[in-house]
Amino acid sequence: MKMPFTCLHPKFGIAVVQRVLPGSGRIRVKVDYPEQMLIGREAFLDELVDSTTGNPLVATEKIEATKPVVTLPEAPPVKRQPPSWQEERQAIHALRLGQSTPLAVSELSVGMDQVDAVTKAALDRANSGQVSFLIFVSEFGMGKSHALARLRLQAMQRRMAVGSVVLDGFGVSLCQPMSLPAALAHAIAFSDHGEGLPCRLAGLVRTSQTSKLKTACAEFLHGALSELTTDHVDDPEAWELVEDYLALEVAPSVLRQRLGVRVPPLNTRSRADRPDRCALLMRDWSRSVPPLGNPGGLALLLDEADVDFALSGWTASEKEQRTALLQAWRAMAEGGPGGDTHAKLLIALAVTPGGNFDDPVSELCSTLGPCARVIELPELSEDHLRELGQRIAAMYSRAYQTDPEARTAEFVDACLQTIRGMHGRRNPRHFIRMLLEKLDAAHV
């Protein structure tokens, strides 16, 4: 197996496996998800599937390039625009997986006017230097992930950096506060060239401008980089070690021993200090973003936050960690645009209500306080679903060069009829999947 290679992730779509991580047992790899603009994510190899057969990947031969050569470009690479049919096929593939690409968000958003009004207010608040919270609430398949993807696009249009993670309740969780900065360190992307946070920080080190972080009051992050030099940036192995340090994967002592630099500990051993430390790192990240080229600040998008409340295995201590983290966020928000809490920061969470255990919406609202805005995603009308179906069919015809008029109305009507007979609310995800199945069958 030669690196890198392309496969599929059942949730995130196209996956590019970059390297294998050290360890025994299940093979862990570093993966990029270009459709979701996520880079450097960890995954188990057997969680990914072969794009041809759909079978889980298994290492049947020695995996090459386990120690890759990492290069940092002197200038941002020019991003070549893909052919329209290719981009539209990527959007269709993401829809099959329940995800939304930027193109799908731009062309397939219907019935979002009220949602856009609330998100605009939250973005305006964040741009003024105040921490802002959004909580997207809906049942499964009713548009939470699409709303987050739309918010991501809107934030990037305002020249914000954006970081997105899924709270899976194991590797990344509100109940384990330090798991958030660890996961987000490689997930934050900048709006102008799509570069990640470590790449932008490398640019500051290379040009000896880390003092900009101190000027922006990102003092904790400034302390982490102030002793680094151009030699560290230009040495791939050295900078990879710095990236692992920023992602809380290695201790400061490792950098002292191998690079000869003293850096402050980003993590904390004290359990009581973890919620405040997580909030501090998020604040410093948001303060660092304007001098790194995105004056709009930082938007952090946390999908499937209800998982943290639905799992029954959390101990009382872990739930206290979750509450303490939310309280630390609230303290930042209530500090206003001046003083020590100043941060251009928006935190958005997607939540499915109900469950057999803690009510996520109630706890989030009561703990985050009046700075949090709840957006209950509305049920799409039949007219909206019909418009959505027509737009999807038009995109499908462009992607696969089919006749845009052939049986489109018949397929949309058939899907609407099925939706009417289903118990519960009109579910856009079910509607989209049914329509794509019909279009696929007709195309074949």
C-alpha cells in the first residue's frame, strides 16, 4: 500500500490516507477529507472502505511511507478549479452520505431564511469581539449537518477561520474538555487558501513575526512559539513534532530534548483545570486568527453534540467536567468585547433533542445562558421539498450528463407521496436518498 492513497469514509466521503501512525493493534492512520475541508484527522484503517468494492480496508501487505517527508510550501499553492461535473459529482456523493459540500450548500439550500437571520446576528456578535453560541436543534435527518455546513460557508465568506469536529463521545467529547483542542488543532482551516492553523503559524515563525501573537493578546500561543526558529519550520520532522505538540500529542519535555526549545505545557494534569484550559486555548486561537490573515475571527462547529448527553457510561465527575467547560465558555461570553475575555469566537453545536438520559438542549441553554441562541430547524414544506428535488435533479443531470427533463417531476412526486405516508415529519435526508436512488436507477 503506497502513501498517499484515496478511499472512502462512510460519513465524511472521499478520504486521502497520508501516513500510518505508530502503535500496535488496530492500524491508525492520518487522513485528509477534502470534501469536508478537514486535514490531519486520525482514523482506524478498518473504519475506511475501498472506493471500488465498499469493503473495509485491511493491510494485506507492508505499508510503505510510514515515515513521510513533510514539506511546507514557501507560498500558498494555487488551487486549480475542478471541472463543474467533477465538483457536482462530489456533491451528489456527499448527499448520499448525508453530508453537504460547499457547492451543495450554495445550490441546494431551501427554506433557510429564518435560520440565516439568526446566524447572521451570531456572526455579527462574534465579529464585534464577543463570544457567541448557536445551538442547531432538530431530529435526525432534518438538516443539522447542512445548517452547520451553511454556517461554515457563511463564516468563511466573512473571512473567518473555521474548525469542524464530530463529538463522538469517545475520542472527542465535552466531558473530556482537552479532547476538543486536541481534535481541533488540525481541523482549523483558513478561508483564503484553505491552509490549516499549523501552516499559518509556521509562516509567522519563518518570518520572525511571532510577536504579532503577543500584540493580539494570544499570550499562551505566543509562549508556545516564541523560541522556535526558521530552522525548525524548514525541518519537516521538527515541525511535525511542533504540530503534534500543538495537538497535545507530545509533552513539552519532548521538544526540549529533541529540539532544544522550552515551551509551556498546553495540557494540564489537574482535572479541575481542564475546562478553563480548554476555554483559554480556544480564546487564544481566536485571537491569533486575525494576525494570521483572517480578520473575522474563528468559528468552531461541533456536530452531534447530543451524543455527549445520550451515553449512559459517563461518570458524575465527567459530567461535572462538561458543565464546567460550558460555564467557562459562558464566562468568556459574558465578559463583553473588552478586557481579558475579548475574542472573535463563534461556537456552534448541532443537537438532536430528547433521549433517555440528560436533555442536551435544556442543559446547554441553562449553562450557557442568554448568550446562546437556539435554532429549531423548521420542517420543510412540500413546496420546499419539491424545489429541493428539482435542484438536485438539475445538479444530477449536469454531473452525469443526463436529460434534465426526463421523468424529474415523476420522481419528485413519487418521493413526496412516499414521504406523506411515512410516520413523523417530512425528513429531507430520506427524501434526498429516495430521489437519488430513482435518478441512479434511471441513469443506469
